[in-house]
Amino acid sequence: MTGVDPELVAFLMFGAAIVGILLGYPLVFILGGIAMFVGLVTLGPGVFTMFRLRIWGMMTNYTFLAVPLFVFMGLMVEKSGAAERLYGGLHLAFGGFRGGLAISTVLMGTILAACVGVIAASVIMIGLIAVPSMLQRGYSKELTCGSVCAGGTLGILIPPSLMLVIYGPMANLSVGKLFMGAFGPGLLLSALYMTYIAIRAWLKPHQAPPISVEERAVPRLKKLRLLLTGTIPPLFLMLSVLGAIFFGIAAPTEAAAIGALAATLLALAYRQFNWETLSYATLQTVRITSMALFIGWGAQMFVGVFLRLGGGDAITSLMLAAPFGSWGAFALIMLIIFILGMLIDWIGIVFIMVPLVAPLAPALGFDELWFGMMIVVNLQMSFMTPPMAYAIFYLKGIAKPEWQITTGHIIRGVIPFVVLIMVGLGLCIAFPQIILWLPHQMIKF
Amino acid sequence: MRVLKKICDGIGKVSEWSGWIAKFLVIVLIVSIAYDVGARYLFNAPTIWSYTFSYMLGTAIIAIGLPYVYYHNANVRVDVIYSKLRPRGRLILDVVLTALLFFPMVFLLVKVFGEDLWQAYLCGEVATDSIWYPILWPFKLVITLGLVFLFLQGIVTFIADLQRLFKGGNEP
């Protein structure tokens, strides 16, 4: 290949991948197939050795083992019935206030987020329980859908989170530190959501009425008992996993194995553990792990060829030339990720974009941990921005006909929450300590 | 044709079983890592095999899961446009892109990892990232087999798609 600018080839390959992905063919074969062709034509058969070494690097990476373990833990929590108990306790405690059920929904999302790392599990769990409960009591459909999608999506931000487990190795950052860094923004978003719901319910009471007095007529002691039995087991699970990482007792992978065992014990304690549950959880784990990490193999091939052709340097010089200095480059990266988030699955974005943009952080003068967390918080929106929006898909997928929920209701419902995520991003820019405080308190060893 | 159908059904069965095998490896993975943590903290006796054994298990789960995921059509697609196509349009798109992208990619992966397996077998390569030093070819055999069965399942699905396309069947 003489006479053709290799950087141009690199960008053409990127464009071809986007077109292929939008056509709807499986992501991994688009990435791998294009990499094979472009690599073979431009770099020759030597490219095979590069592919093998890059994929081998992923295969022997200990951190990625946390993926199957956290997936299993989330599925076990889903099957344990912890979500029903949690909502049972929360809705009695908060239902008496205007908007209380929607606030309980976000709170449930926040607590469950600390037990599961995937949003499929949390949106489905929360949706099945909270939607009928809110609709029965006359909550507006928009607020109901919005709070379920926003609350459920917290699952991939608040640790343990699969997105962070994959982000860490791709950007050479410690997953443990990323976990601790995600707490601040996660709780911030949760607080923003609840505040918004409270204000909206106060301004428009008919959209979020309190539950009836008869329903609330439960002895205070019983209320307290339900609240405690609902919240303590998941919180205990969370502490066992995150505490082990925070105090340096275990690496994230090891903590994930402990969490997987603890979730199994939780299911046992709730008498939900049987052969069927175990079979479901393990088979789904195989499915999700194999699917997600195989995309990583394809992305390794793709990124390898892209970088070898000089695409990485081209991106760096392009970004450094952005107007308004490093903040202009930062805004541009955020915009690109936001747009990709509308179109493409997050797994693809993290595997492809992170190796390309994460090295820019030091060059632009940003803290790598902060920069990574901004990308992850940004990707929170990708679950709620159509056309490719998992939270909306999952909620639509479980919606029963009698709920009379249309995609329009869901989309109108999530818009305010997407705006709140942008507010959250702005706050993290103004106060980087929201992200950086906790990781700096971590016990180093 | 009948022989062909039998072979196709056989490969489909293998893909289904592969999910079952990988399932048990998930349990082994959880127990082995938890055992290592326990051995280190409770008995102060860390294992020498845990690190290498764990990533081998993890990769085996992915590799063995490949034909299963493909068989169940569970690979991530961005189906915004795809879901709006008519069944015939979807079939055409799948057939064309499978021929253009899937076959070259998976075939070359089989070749690359197959040659690596052969090398590892010939010179008795061992893993050097822990003091356990296990031989590597059985691990590389599992990777290659996973890719081979992914390729075979790809052919079977491809043939089924072609049949539907030419018979003009309208099921998805």
C-alpha cells in the first residue's frame, strides 16, 4: 500500500466499523473482520502475531476475571428475592410522602447498585416491582418510567460495576481506585434524582400522590423491622465486597469471588437457592461473559491495527489542536462519547474508545482517575438516550399490556434525568473532590 | 441432504452442550478463587496455582461459551435499523456479512491459535507467570476448540439462513 496515507486508512476503518455496527450485524465480527482485512492488506501477515499477542494479553489478565464473578453475584441477588424485601421496607417508610414511591425506587436502585454490576438485572428487578406499585397509586407514567430507568442505571456506576472492571485494564488504572472514585458521583446522581422527584411531587401533587392512610396503618415497630430486614442483608453484601477492596484485603477479582459466594448465601438464607437458580445464574454468566469479553478480543484486533496505522497519534494531534485548549479537547471527547452512546453499545465504546482517549488525559493535564470517571458518568446517559438505550429497551421489554406504557412515555420520562446527569457532570468539573476524595483515603499497601 | 441435516443437528447439540460445560467452570472459578483467599488469610498458606489456574478457567469459559452464544444468537447487535428490516432483509444482511466478515475473522483466528497450539505442544511450553509452571498446550487446545466449534456453528447457521432465503420462508 504505497501512496495511501495510513492515517486516512485508519479513519476509513473507523467509519466502516460505525456503518457496519449501525446496520445491526454483531459488533465483535464487524470489529474483528475489518481488522483482519485492513491489517492483512496494509501490514502484511505479521499482523497475526500482533493479534495473537494482544488477545493473549486479555486472556491472561487477572482483573477481567472479575467480570464473570460480578455477573454471577448480580444474578444471584436478582434471584434471591432481596429486591422485593427491600422495596417492601422502603415503600412503607417513604410512601407517606408525596413522591415517596419514586424516591423509594431510586433508593432501591442505589442500594441494589452496590450489589450488582449490570443494569439489565437492576432495571428488570426494579421495574417489575416498582412500576405496578406506582401506577396503581396514580403516579404519572412519565415519572414512574423515568425513576425506574434512572435508578436502575445507577447499577453500572456505583461499584461493583462491570464498566469499571473493563475500564481499569483498558486504561492501565487500578480497578479498586476506580471503584472508590465512582462512589461520589454515584451518590451525587442518586441525591440529584431524589431531590428532583421531591420538588416535582411538591409542585404537582397529582403526579405523585402519597399512599393511602389505611395502607400506611402498620405499627411503627413492624415498619422498622421490615425496613431493617430489607436493607441490612444487601448492605452487608456490599460491605463485604467493597470493604475488602477498600482496606486492601483483597484485589477486586478476589472480592468478586467472595461476593459471589456471599450472594449465594443470601439466596440460601432467603430460601430461594436451588438447582434451578444456580443453573440459571451460571448459564447467564457464561452467556454475558463470553459475549462481552469476546467483543474485547475483536476490539483488541481493531485497536491494534488502528494504532499501528498511526490513528492514535492522529487523534492526539487532532485533540491538542482543539480550540480553547485542554478544556476544548475535553468537551470534544465528552461530546463524541455522548453521541457514540446514543448509537452504540457501551461495551464496544469502552473497549474501543478508552485505549484511544485515556492516554490523552496526562497530555491534556487532567487527573487520569477523574478523567476516566467523567467518561463513565457520561456513559450513564448512553443507557437512556435513544435510539440505542438499554434502560428503555429493558423497561419496554418487561412492560405488561395493562400498564399501558409506550416508548413515548419512557422517553419523556427519562429526559429530566439525562439533564440531571449533565448537571452531575458539571458539578464533578467544578468540584473534582467529589470523585477524588475517597480514593485518596484508601489504605495503600 | 439428510446426512447434512444430521451433521448440522449434531453441531447444534455440541453448541448447546458447550454452554453446559462452561456453566460448571463458573462454579469451579468461584470456589477456587475463594479457596485461595481463604487459604491465604485463614491458614496463611497461599496456593501457587490460583493465579494461573484462574485466568485459564476464565478464558476457557469465554472460549467454550463462544459456540453457545452464537447458537443462541446472543451476540450484541445494535438493532435500531436491523429490527425495522423485513425478515428477508435481515437474512440477506446476515448472509452477506457472515460471508464477508465472520468467516475470514474466525477462520484466521483458528489458524493463528491452532499454530500456536502446535508450537506449544512441540516444545512443551509452560506458563511462566507463577512458580506452578503448568504445561500450556491443554489450555491452548481448549481455546482452539472453542474457536473451531464457533466456526462450525457459523457454517451451520449460514446454511440454515441460505435455505430460508431461497425457500422464501418468512419466519425470522
